[in-house]
Amino acid sequence: MKKIAVLILTLFCLLMANPSFALFETKFEAEVTKEADAVKLFRDTTAGGYDLVTVTELKKMIDEGKDMLIIDTMPYEDSYKKEHVPGALQFLFPIPDMKEWDDKETGGKSQADFEAMLGPDKDKTIIVYCGFVKCTRSHNGAMWAKKLGYKNVYRFPGGIFGWKGAGFPVGTLK
């Protein structure tokens, strides 16, 4: 009986791992989802006026010692404190579009607090990220940096998931 249960579980896992046999989404349906995510990312980037940086590009910038500010827009206790891109500072932004500044959506911090974190050099490279591509906290952070007049603003869409997926070390706080 135990062998049959293991066999059934193994077959189920193999079927779920193969997109052409997936019970919930075919590879064709998955492509529709991927396309929608890509188009949303493109439209957010265009509307926000910032650029994008890949995980590989960000790692190279860090390794080369590029003068930049990296901002994690995830919640402090639930995310940033547990793991973040090494050297990143934390500033909370909401997931829904934040067209007008709202201190309630930024953990009680003001627009002036964000500008103070960014610093006086409007030409400094600023990298903003959140959890993963579909998370739009980083869009809000990058968009607000551009609104405040910063010129070299990049969104790292892969976020901490992409960073970890590339096998790069994370920073933590105790």
C-alpha cells in the first residue's frame, strides 16, 4: 500500500512539473500570463520615466563598487530585516499606484523623509526593488524618485526573489 501511494505521488509530481501535462495551466496559458506581466512592466516603466536593471547588471555594479543607493521597498519587519540585497536601505512603498504622497502608505514617513534618504545629488544612481516582478512597490519608489528630480533611477524588477534565485548572498538584520 505504501509503495502505491509513493508511486501515485511521484507520478503526480512529474505531471505537475511538466508544463505540457500541467493540470492547472498549459504552457500556452502560462505564456499569456508572462506576456501580461511583461507588458505591465513595460507600461509601468514608461509611465514612471525610470529604467530597468537586471540581477546580473546590479550584481556587477555592486562588485565594481559603483556609487549608488539601493532601496528595498518591502515592509521592514516582514521582509527587509529577514533578507535584502546587501547594502540596501529600506523605505516602504505600497503595492497600488501612489500618485499622491500618503504617509499612511509609507509607514508614516513623509516625502521629505524619502528625499533625505535619496540625498542631495540628483545625478546619483538609485536602484529600487521589492519582492518580485509582479510586485509594484518598486514602481512607486522609482516613480517618486523621478518625480523628485533624480535622473538616474532604475527599477530592479526581479527583486529579492531574483537576487536569491541567482544564488547571490543576502543581507540580514538581527
